[in-house]
Amino acid sequence: MAQVGQAAPAIDLPDGNGERWQLSQMRGKVVVLLFYPGDETPVCTKQLCSVRDHWEQYQEAGAEVVGINADSVNKHRRFAANHKLPLRLLSDANGDVIRAYEMNSFLGTKRGVVVIDKVGVIRYRRTVVPIFRPTDDEILNAIRQAQLQ
């Protein structure tokens, strides 16, 4: 189970450049996991471009922000380059992390946000209907709250 108040499941995935990203290496930093259905889809593109447009606020909040779905490393690289996305996009091709965080559905990856505090405990979790997206203000507020833990 990946619920608020529980230890976050391990993550070790390649990003769009093929480099490994491990949650265990992020201890001491608040981490935001943005689960989203697919690269280059209308709502997902709008969501991640909004994160890009508010990137300075995310950086000021002191969080490591990554996107996760089952798309390939190559697709992530093209998507990030096409939209000048500053965040790392992690490829969970086997869906292991997506399942561990209970962000899987019969259609693929759910749209959701998980905020993990500096010691690896989930402090915020929300899934939304795929045609909607979490707001940047909502996520930034969750980051600030996790910083206080």
C-alpha cells in the first residue's frame, strides 16, 4: 500500500536520457511524483507544461519533481525536448512502480500526485479523473506541508 503516513515504495527507473533515478538517493529532500497517462496527450501535455511554466516556484519550494508513466525512455526524451520540460520523466515500462503506488487502472496509468517527505514517508496523495489535472498551487502547498514534517 502506498498511502499517506506510510513509507514510500522504492523507485529505481530510467529517465528520458536513460540515466537511473532512485528514490533512495533523494533522502533529505521532498519528492513529488507526478503520475500521468501518456506523453503528448492533450491533458498530460497541458499538465506538464504548467509545471514547466511554474518551475521556478517548484525549485523555490525545494522539491525534486519527476513525472512517471509507462512510456519508453525514447518517447520521454522526445516529449521533454518538444516541450522544453525541465523535470525528469521516468519510464516504468513494466508498470512495477505504477502498481506499487496504486496508480494503475485498466486504461493504464492514473493521473495522480504523491508527495514524499525528507525521510521517505508519503505525506500527500491524490488521484484525479484523467480529463482533469491537479493544480500547481495544490501541489506546491503539499510540498510546503511536507517540508514541515
